[in-house]
Amino acid sequence: MDLKSQLLAERLGAYARLRGGFPIVLAGMVFWLAMAAGGAVMEPIPLLQAAFGGSGLIFPLALGLAWAFGIPFLKDRTAVSPVLIPAFVSMLLFWPMVFIAVAEASAGVVLCLLAIGLSIHWPVIGWSYGRAAPFCAHAIARAGLVFAIFYAFPDQRFTLIPLAVAAVYGASALFVWADSGRVARRLGIAAPGIKAALPAAA
């Protein structure tokens, strides 16, 4: 194989072994479901304050879910793993915009920044797995739904926007679990929840 093909094979291998980062996707869904529940009973400012701190719990929750599902994503390294650092740096750079919006804009605008800004790294993560299209679709769907709900349902923003983002996470979780399983079988890789599709098993 040429270098491009070898690199793609390595990226797809990581996608299969790590089940597309399934635990991280589930953790994101839990966070946004909690936001939706909070939006139904809390005022906007206390809700956003809770969200700022609560977003820091997504990664520990993802670690716990990864352990439960037997997916060691912290140990798996490939030639493209270093791209994750600039991907997360680009995502974290949206936080100054959030804090400026807290001082200068409405709570609804801050919520939209969170809902869209926390997905900025998704396309790069998808590329690192050799499956950019569904990860780009996740980010685009989030942005489109947030934009539509912000204008169409101004009185329900703090429940509908988190619910919409959680729904996108849920759909993405189902997709990456099924899709990474198909990739694992095609590559003959033993992945969590997948029996290796070895020729001897045929």
C-alpha cells in the first residue's frame, strides 16, 4: 500500500478498536440531557453557571463509561493521535467568546455558544478515525438545530436546545457503535462487543 492507504488503514483500525469514541459520545449525551432537565426547572443564569462547571465532568464520565465498555481509548495510539491536541485547543478557544457573551449578550446567546462551540473539534476527530463525514454531520446538525430553535422557539430555548443536542449525540452514539462494528468486522479486528471476522470463522 502507498502511504495514504496505510494511514487510512491505521485510522480506521483505531476507529474500530475504540468503537468510534462511543463512551465520549454517551458522556456528551448525558451532559446535555442534564442541561435539558435543568432548563425545565432552573433560571437561565444559574443553569449556565452549572453548565460551565458541569462540562468539566464530561471527560471523567467518558473515562468511566470507557472502562465499563472495555474501551481503552487513553492507551490507544496511532500516527495521527497528535492531531487531537490542536483539535481540542481549537475547541477550547471558544471559551473566551463564552465569557465575553456572559458580560455582553443574552443568556440564550451564551447557551448557543456552548451548544455549538463544544462541537468544533468533531470534524477533526472524525478525520483522525478515517470517518470524517458522520462526525462533520454531527457538528453541522447541532449548529443547524441550535440556530433554528433559537429563532423558532424563543420561549423554550433552554429546554429544546439541550434536548436537540442530546438527540444528535444519541443518534451519533448509535451510528458510531454500529458503523465501527462494521469496520471492525471488515478489517478482522477484535473490538469491544465484536467478534473478530477472521477467515477461519467463515
